[in-house]
Amino acid sequence: MHFKYGYGKGYKEFDIKDENVMAELSQNSVGYELTGTDEVRRALGDPIGTPRLSEIVKPGEKVVIVTSDITRPMPTKTVLPTVMEELEAAGAEYKDITVVFALGSHRKHSEDEKRYLVGDEIYEKVTCIDSDVKRCRMLGTTSRGTPVEIFDIVADADRIICLGNIEYHYFAGYSGGAKAIMPGVSTRGAIQANHSAMVMDAARAGALDDNPVRLDIEEVARFVKIDFILNVVLDEGKNIIKAAAGHYLHAHREGCRFLDGLYKINIPGRADIVITTPGGFPKDINLYQAQKALDNAKHAVRDGGIIILLASCTEGYGEAVFERWIREASSMDELVTKIKSNFELGGHKAAAIALVEKKARVFIVSDMAREMSEKLYMEPFDSMEEALDKAFEAMGPDARVLLMPHGGSTLPVVNK
């Protein structure tokens, strides 16, 4: 069988014998009628748990639209014009609208990147800025002790609208919803406090109601009023096939239910070899982001098996604290032990990768220097052919292979 998978802004191709292929995980067949802008317009016209956005916003109010940064596949430039139509119907003027890119702990954008994210027309008409951890205001503390420290432009807004895409998150359960605020426009200390609950068993992909990280995120809405959300679900071609608009909880849950039908994939058993990839740019821009595809793959590989991570990672590790933890660690066990006793944002992803490596060997095909991969206890290869040859040598010629071409999106579930 021949495979062609996204890699950076291009592709990597490779072959595997038919008899070795256990399954290639692709989205489930789900029913939908509208796509793209048409589906966004439908959702905005029929919001869940709130009036229409055009009925919420009043002329003269300061409106902030919080949306994703460049590391996320959220199609802001597709969604935003329709949201702007609703705001114009409400009497809002461009001078009163600000688009805030939710950086969380990520790097700042260039002006060209901001323009790319929102499109030329909106970039020219509306103020578009990055969130800034140095300009945050303390608004309170959640019941779990997380400080609610929010970017002042958002905190001071009369109306807050949150945009985002919904996909699985390895410890927050799902992306989307109030996650645009926490961690999106919060301080590093606040994010660290929230994310420290990731070591708890209930903090896992696909979990909501008992997930301590997600519950803490949503408690932030007690201090920051989220007036409206517009979340989308993307298919494997990054097309919008579902939009959920309205209340930050109820609309989000509707989107999560749709995602489960689309991307929770039943598998007959765990494989000897799992090939996973984020699916190309922007999800494989660095290892910090590509880690999500690796984490989902752990649910599909048998103990002692091999995961091959195909991810360009042209920006290397992608996060300073993540890199420091990798550079300072002397073993996988040290990373796992350290995160439990001294949680630090950034280090959490190094520990998460180490937990996967304690279950299976991790091979990587990337554009990173070999020593960068080896320092994180991965085995680097220059091509998929070399990685596959080594994997079959280790696991035997009859090894069963499961492929995850959209590893960051698909959640394998073993049939019981």
C-alpha cells in the first residue's frame, strides 16, 4: 500500500506491504448538510443557549474577539467575516472591535502572520493584536487555586466573543470553549497552575465532566464574562463541517459531541507499530505542537511497540522551558518524577513525551538535528523507509501496523 502524508507544507510518501496494515484511521462517516461559511452562518443564526450575537452587542460597546494563534488550524479568515456581519447588524463600528490572538505561552506573531490569520480586508479595517502576559489583570482565584490573570484588553471589554476549533486535547479533554481565555489570554503563572492538574488520571483526552483541568478552565468564566462563542469542527481536509455558536458551555458541548462522532475511532486491538503525524503545517511546526499526535498514538500501540512520529518541526523544540527540561534531564524517569514534584509549564510536555516513551519506543522522521531528537530519547531517521525498515527489524516481518495520518485529531479506542 502506498501512503502520502502531510509534512510541513509538503508531503512524505512511503509503502507498506498490504498484509502488515492493520488499519488506517480516518474520520467516521457523519451526516452534515452545510460546510464552510454556510455552516458558520447557520450556527450564528441559530445559537445554542443565547440570543443571536446581533441581539447581544449594542452600538458603542467595546467588542473583543479572541481567536487562535498560528499554531492552531482554526480558519479564522473564513469564520471572521460572517461574525463581522452579525456585529455590523448590531450597529458595531470597526473602531470599537479588536481581534486578540490568544498566544497562551506561545511566541508572538509577525505582522504578516496576523494578516494571514484574519485576511487582508479585516486586517486593514480592525485592530489585530497579540495577547500580552505583561499586561494582565488579576480578577480572582478559582476554587482550585488558579489565579485568574487576564490580558487587560480582554478584561476591559464590554463584550467578549471567543472563536476556536474543537479537537481532542491530551489533558484538557477538548480544545475550544473557554480555553480561548484560559490559557489563551492568561499569564504563564495562571496557565501553569491550571495545567498542573494534568498529572491526575481524570485529565485525559475526550474527558469533560470529571476532568480537573477542563473544570478549572470553565470556572474562569465566573470572573470573565464570555458573551458568545463560535467553535468549529474540521474534517481531515481542514474544511468546516460543523459550527456551534452561543453559550460558552452548551455550544461547546454540542461541538464536542459532533467531534466524538467524527474522530473517536474504534480499533480491534493495539498495534506493534503505529505511524502518526500531525498532518503537516501548522500542526507540525515544532515538537511542542507535534507532541499531541504522539500522545494520541499511545492509545493505539501495544506495550513495547514502536511509534513512528512523522513531523517536520522546522522550528525545533518550539518552547524555551520545554527545551530547558529536555537539555537538563538525564533520563526519561527523571522527567516523569520531576513533573510530579515540581510542575512547570513547558516541562509538562517533555514529561508527557517521556510517559509515552516508557510505553513504546519512539522513532522520529523530522527536519530537526539528530541530537535534538536523541536528547529526548527518540530515535531519529532521515526517511520513512529507514524508520520502517528498523521498526520491522525490531518487531518482526509480520508486525501489525496502524496508521494515524491525522494523529492530533483522531482518538483511538480499543473495542472491548
